[in-house]
Amino acid sequence: TFSGRPTRNARQRESVVLDRPKWTLPLNPVYVPRWEHPRVALPERGLLSRYAVTFKEGVFIHDGTTIRGLRLADGKPLWPVDDDPSQAERPGKIYPPFPTLPSTLPWTPVVGLPRFTTTVHEGRLYALLGPSVFTLPPGGHQASPTRLICLDLAQSEGRLEWFHTPEELFSGGWMVTGTPIAGGNRLYVPLVRTEPQIEVSVACLQADDGSKVWHRSIGQVLREPLRGRV
């Protein structure tokens, strides 16, 4: 008996096997055909490009173009969704609410790493949709369109609360390059611009509507590696 009481002798109905996945979800590989410069500090393979986050009974995955919400218990869609042909390929998709084309990286040299992450804070999910690498046309660096989004997980089953493009928030060619960090009622995002000189900065946004609070430059970076010139 358990604790001397027969009524507490619970029995597991199913056998428990440790170290066996409860469920799996296939994800398309993320491949970068060419780097601008050799990545000497990073291995060629094995780098994770997606990092899942959890909120209550759900797990959320960002693949660059869509956000998916699944049940932690069994991997099924977390919330009911409208009829969408892409649900067969991306089960549990909660954003965007329309079919999307698979993202492809350019066959030109790129700068940066493909990383698709999200932030969950006080019942909201924040993510940057779009490629996280820069292409290198003859005239300089160029980024693909991106969109900063906020989804309401606590009250509205992942519905869109607001979104902004970098052009709406920042002038002068600034581009958002990563997922926001949240603290209190503020978001903090990294930015970069490439003309006239590559420059990095950080901005603070209102968490409830994404409006800009302040924007500060951090400094300039080299366009080419020094390669022993120091």
C-alpha cells in the first residue's frame, strides 16, 4: 500500500517508456547555399534554426513564414482553425490566416544566420517573420521584407494584435534583425543598416501596440574582415 492507505494505490494504465518521444513534428530543413565569408567559428552542420517556446498547455514554433501552436500533450493543433489547405503541411498554423508560399533563401552570398525564434511575455507572442539573412547585390547589402508581429495567446487564441514593418517604425534604411526581448511593457529589438556605413542599433517599443519609444545607435562595424591588418 501507498502511505498505508489502499485507496491511494494508483496504477498506471499504460506502460511508461523513458527517453521515447511523445510525439514528433517534421520540419523543413533550413539551408544556406553560400556564406559571404567562411564561418570559421561555427560548425557546418547541426545548428538549430528554430527554437520552440511554451505557454500554458501549448508549444509554439516559428519557421520564418508562419507561427504554429500545438498541444504539448499530443502535438495536435492547439486551437481550431479555419479551412486552410496549408494546414495539411503546417498543422496548427495560427498566423498568418491565409496560405503562404515556402520561404527560400537566395543563391547569392549571404550575411547572418537563419534563426527563427519567438518571445512569449505576459500572454503575448512576439516574432519577426521573414528571412534573417542579408543578400549581397553589387550595390551592397540588401534585406528581404520582414514583419514584426504580436499575437494574443491569453485572450484570443493566437489572433493578431498588431504588426509593423521596419519601414513604418524607422527611417534611414534601418532593418530589424532579431526577435524582441520583452520586459515590463517594453520590447527591445536589434537593428542594422548598411548605408552609408554598416551600423547597428537598438530600439525600444511599446509592447501593447508596437509603437516606438526610443532608438539609439550602438556603433559602426567593418564591411570586410581585417584579415591580419591589425
